[in-house]
Amino acid sequence: MKVAIVDYGVGNVANVGYALTRAGYEPVLTKEAAEIKKAPIVILPGVGAAAPAMAALEATGLVPVLRERVEAKKLLVGICLGMQLLYDISFEDGAVPCLGFLPGRIEKLINVPKIPHMGWNELVFRDEHPLAGDLPSSPYVYFVHSYGKTPPLSDDVLAYADYNGQPIPGIVTGEGLIGMQFHPEKSGAVGHQLLVNLRQCL
């Protein structure tokens, strides 16, 4: 199965591509609208800050193409910063309008012992979902971020991590949308299984 990785110059796309290949997909790094329209799954990666990432994404002209996918409920998966860009607005660089595919804000983590939230943390699933299939009872994944989605336990949050008593959204969902705040490509066997399970979400 082909998976299109949006090529907008933001994100560790090589590692994401390797992880998708190991999970049995045929990843294609592309900024071609036609490829993104026809792919069963599209990955929106992202590392860095919201303002330059949104500027880079808008410069590709692909925002309307992504919006068309979302309206058609064709699977779009945001990873790390890519997940954050799915929301209305980020306050990482002032107030940055984002894609608005999911309602919510991206704000700096508060009441936590250290920023960034970096390292392994356990995902707690709030509901049954195809993404959770064949995962261990205590699935640990690898996070690196200083900003997160608020409110942290709204209906779109499928799984969260506990960071010193503070819930940190880990996986979010919407119609045709999945976001992972952590890095599945750095999350070992659990990250691998989550990528495998994307097939079950089509």
C-alpha cells in the first residue's frame, strides 16, 4: 500500500519513510497534489516550530489538497508538529493560524517538571480503537515536545500520557484524521505496531 509523505521541508522524513517501509508500506515523499490525492494514507510530518512550518506548507500550495482529503474523510496522519498543525491555532510563535481540521489550541506545557517533555512515556487509551490492536498492555512511546494540545482530555484525544500528573495528549482522532504527538518512528515495537495498525483505520 502506498503512503504519501508530504514533502514541505519540515520533519525527519527519512526515518519516517524507513519506519513505514518496515511496516509493509510503500512510502513516497512528494509535494505533488496528484500523489497526495490518490494515496490511501497521507503522512504530515513535522519537527520544529509552528510558524515556519505553516509558512512552508502554505508555500507548497498543498493546504487545499489536504483540506479536500479531510472533507472526503481520506486518512491524514499528523506526526509530532504535524499533529499540532491539524488544530486551529498554535501559540508557539505568537498566535499562528494552523490548518483548523480539529478544534483546539496548541499551547506551551505548564505545571510540568521539565520542558521539553522528552523521552519514553506510557500511552493510556481512553477508548477502544483499531490503532490499539496488538499493542502491549503498557505501550511506551517516545516524545520530544514543549507545546501540546489543549484542552488535554477533550473528545478528540484517544490516548494520553501522564507527565507528573499532567495529561499530555498522545493520539488524537477525527473523521479521516489521526495525530500522534510522539514519534512512532522512534518508538520501537510499539511505534511499529501503530503504523501497521493504520491499515485498520481506512
